[in-house]
Amino acid sequence: MCFPCTKKNHLKRCKSAMDRAAGVLQLALAGAGVLLLYRILVRLRAEASLQDAVVVITGASSGLGKECARVFHAAGARLVLCGRDAARLQQVVQELAANPTGSQQTYAPVAVAFDLADRHTVDTAAEDILRCYGHVDVLINNAGISYRGAILDTDISVQRDVMETNYFGPVALTQALLPSMVRRRSGHIVAVSSVQGKIAIPYRSAYAASKHATQAYFDCLRAEVERCGVRVSVISPGYIRTNLSINAVTGDGSKYGVLDKNTAQGRDPTDVARAVLKAVRQRSSDVILAGPLPSLAIYLRTLWPALFFKLMASRARKEQKPKDE
Ligand SMILES: NC(=O)C1=CN([C@@H]2O[C@H](COP(=O)(O)OP(=O)(O)OC[C@H]3O[C@@H](n4cnc5c(N)ncnc54)[C@H](OP(=O)(O)O)[C@@H]3O)[C@@H](O)[C@H]2O)C=CC1
Ligand SMILES: CCCCCCCCCCCCCCCC(=O)OCC(=O)COP(=O)(O)O
């Protein structure tokens, strides 16, 4: 009796079917092995790519930018660190230069200080950046400011100022550096956006609008320059433990000056910087670094907008200041 199928006189046919199945299984295993090997090789090739790479980081004087500087420095990148305050940048340069890491060859970073919100300085800064090493491999548009306020109480100049820093500044720097990347048919542009580039939360209009604009611009750019060998990643983190909320502007342009609970309890900036490094290594297009609730909110905004808007209106009512009532 044939053991596998229990039919009498069936052993021969059944055996050959089993042989065939074993052959198919072997082939599948071999295929999976080749695929795994290929992926490991692709990964190794990508992981090696940051040694000596010229990486420009804006907003490198504090928070996420400073942590990005640390992790890209440790990966062997040649850094150009940007921010408004030359002295704070110099401090980061010295900290990194004093910290050679492991067996990796590291380089002392260079600092280029300029104000992203000043449209007259960005082109000159881009020329200074290009003069450092002759080209740029990775541009990380990280600098940004936050905002707190009701639209009714917010001066239009504040709406414009936040857009200048968070949107037009990075766009101007990107467009100034892009032609050289396209000429070399190589480069990677990262935009640090936010969960608020995917969903808009009440009393954050200027910030959320600037991040939505960032998402849209860099999505367009990704599609347009892929054929030129230039990659684009948009990173959308949830709360990160930095001074962002302290530096936020309010409706009248004054500084908010408070470390919000959400920000204080946010992710470790080093972890987020590692995720930025991974996105560059893996050439990821769009990365959301958020917990389940914000991620669910992003899906809800697309799949059930009416419910999302109701939840946001209820949030706005709860946050409403007494003077608005
Ligand atoms: N913290 C959070 O919860 C989250 C942050 N993000 C994003 O991460 C990015 C980094 O913010 P984070 O590290 O948290 O905040 P920080 O306030 O610590 O860092 C902001 C950086 O931007 C620089 N900067 C601000 N304005 C300008 C300007 N006009 N020109 C040039 N540089 C400027 C600052 O440097 P200097 O003042 O010396 O010029 C500083 O280095 C931002 O784009 C933010 O929107 C996204 C999601 C969550
Ligand atoms: C099932 C869905 C329920 C809806 C819940 C809404 C959840 C909203 C999550 C919001 C996450 C926002 C992350 C923001 C990250 C960021 O950019 O932070 C920078 C800020 O300045 C944040 O300002 P905030 O005033 O919001 O602290």
C-alpha cells in the first residue's frame, strides 16, 4: 500500500509526484537563498556608501540635526553643518572632532552659518557649501521652527515667517544644490517633515501648512529627478525630545518658551537620527516614525475624513482658550 496516499498499487506514481514536489521545494529554497544573498549584497553596498560621502545637515546646532551630525559623522561622512549661529555650530564641530569613533575613518566637520529664512543668503550659502568639497552627496533639510496659536489671533507675518524657515528656505537650498547633483547623476535629498505634514492639528496652522507643503514639494521632486539619479526621502516623525516647542513662535511672533509635555516625552533624537541614516542607506522614499495613534490618524484622514475632522473639531473645542469663548 502506498504510504503517503494510502491507495493500493499507487506507490510508483505517488513517489514520482513526491520527487517532483521535492524538486520544486529545492528550487524555491535555492531561489530564496539567491534572493537573500542579493539583498544582503545590495545592503552591504548601500551601507558602505556613507564612508567619505559629503553630507550637508541644516539645523545641526541642536536637537535632531545635532544627532544626525553625530550618526553620519560616525558613519564616516564628510559633514557640512548649517545653522544660524556660527558659535553653536563650531561647538558641535569641536565635539565631533574630539570624538573619533571606532575603526571608521572620520572627518572634522565644516560649518556654514546662514539664515534659511533670508532669501538673499541661501544662494551664497549654497555656493559656500559646494566650495567645501566640490559636490554634495546627501542634503538633509532638517532645520525648522514650530508654532502655537489660533488662526484668529495670528498675524499673517507669522504665517509667512514659518513658511520661509520651514518651506521656502529648504526649497531654495535644494534648488541651489540640485543642478550639481543632476550633473553628477547622483545625490540624495532628505526632507525632515512631521506627522503634521500628513495630518493637520488645530492651533498648529502655520507649522502643519509648512510641513504639508514640504511633503508635496519633495514628492514632486522625487518623481521629477528619479531619472537623473537623485533620490528623495521625506521623513515624518512624531514627537521628538528636543527644544522645538521652546523655540516655537506664537501668533504675535513672540517665543512660546515652554517645553511641551508631548515633546518632553517624545522619542530619543538619537533613535530618530539613526532612522534618518537608515532611510538614506536604504534610499527610502517616505518614512513615518510614529506610534500607533498618529499612524491610525493618518489612515483615518484618508479613509474616513469626516470622522477625522470631527475628532479634530472636538480637540479644538477642548483646547479653546477662555478668551475665545
Ligand atoms: N521635536 C519634535 O517633536 C519634532 C520635530 N520635527 C522636525 O525636526 C526638525 C528639527 O527640529 P528639532 O531638532 O526638534 O528642533 P530644534 O529647535 O532643536 O532644532 C531646530 C534647528 O533648526 C535651526 N534653525 C531654526 N531656524 C532656522 C533658520 N531660520 N535658518 C537656519 N537654521 C534654523 C536651529 O538652529 P539655529 O537656531 O542655531 O539657527 C536648530 O539647529 C524640524 O524640521 C522639526 O519640524 C518633526 C517632528 C517632531
Ligand atoms: C484614531 C485617531 C484619533 C485621532 C488622534 C489624533 C492624534 C494626533 C497625533 C498628533 C501627533 C503629532 C506629532 C507632531 C510631531 C511634530 O511635528 O511635533 C512638533 C511640534 O511642534 C508639535 O507641536 P504640538 O503642539 O502638537 O506639541
